[in-house]
Amino acid sequence: MAEPESKPESIHAGHRKRMLEAYLQTGLEGFSDVEALEILLGYAIARQDVNPLAHALLQEFGDLHRVLNAPIQQLVRVPGIGLRTAALIHLIDALWRKGEESRIKGRVMLHTTQEIGRYLAPRAKGLREERVWLLSLDAKCEVIECRELCRGSVNSVNIPFRKLVEAALLANASSVVLAHNHTTGTLLPSLEDLEYTRGALRALQMVDVILTDHMILCDGNFLSMRSSRMMPE
């Protein structure tokens, strides 16, 4: 969908300037969700009143959090939102996640279930589709890497065991933690989750890699299948 045509300089220029000055003085404190979106949209759409677009986005997705986490293909369905604007909105959440990865990058030792859960949980925050991660650890429980293995539609993630094993071997991992997020609001594993864990455990045992745990992530929280006694022995 094409971006809205830019219009000549108008009274809206003064409005944008006042909002920017307010933001520079106080940040987003005191701003409504609409006003916060207006500031962002102004960087993609020049010389146009973006207030109606901000309202349209909030009406379509429900709140600011859902707008910022919406997939690009859903954002462009909102009349007036083109690919460039959708990419800018999507970039906000992508940059936050990239920053979180940078913050925790480096020598990280994970010895306990709580440490592993706190390390993994932020990756799933706000996601609207299921994803699978493999956390690879060396013999001293130092993080080698945490790799996203796949993405799926809501409640639909399936990954071949071969891909799981290949990722563990490429990382030269002594042990791994499998993790995936639930978009349903519950941390309880499904029957499919339990069955997949049994298969993953057997596949990794064949290459001498320990499956330490399978974590379910949801809304910044986590459930350890190992601590919950749901892991097969």
C-alpha cells in the first residue's frame, strides 16, 4: 500500500513542534497513547496530520503495546499505513529486543533454573506468534549462544529434531535448554509440548548433548518443565 501523499506545510507543523519540545523536556510522561504514536508517525509521514492515523491504529489493535508488537503485514492493512510507516513502527520493538540481546551478551553463567528463566523470559515478551529458541551451554554452564530456531503462526510451532540436533552440534554445546513461548496466556505445556520434549531428549542423547530443561515463556514469565517434574527421565 502506498504512503499517503505529503501535503504542503500547514498548521500541523506547529503542533508537531510543540509536541517534540514537550517530549524533549519530560519524555513521554503526560503523553497519551495517541500523542506518543503521533510523534512516531511524524518521522515517517511528513507534512500531514497523523492524529487520525494514530487513532486508527489504536482502534485496530486495541492498545499501544499491541500496535508496537503488530506484524508488518497487519499494520499495512490499516488505511493510510504504508510499508515504510509499518517498518518504522515494527522497528521500535525490534530495536528493544536487539538492545536486550546486547545487554546480556558476553560471559554469562547460568547455573540454576531461575537464572535460565530470567535470561530467556524477556525474549518472548509481547510476541503474538510462537517462536522456538535453543540456549546452548558449555560444560561450565556458560552461555555459548541463544538461537531462534523457528517462528510459527499462533499456537503452531513445529521444528524437526534434525534441525534441533544440528544447532546444538554447531554450537559445540555440552547441554541445551529448549524454550518456546505461548501466546494463549497460559504457561501450562500442552500434550504436544510434552511429546515433543520426549522426542527432543532422545534425539539429543544420541549425540551426547544433555537437554537440561524445556522452558515455556509467556508475558515475561516462565515455567520450567524440569522443575515442574514434567521432563522425561
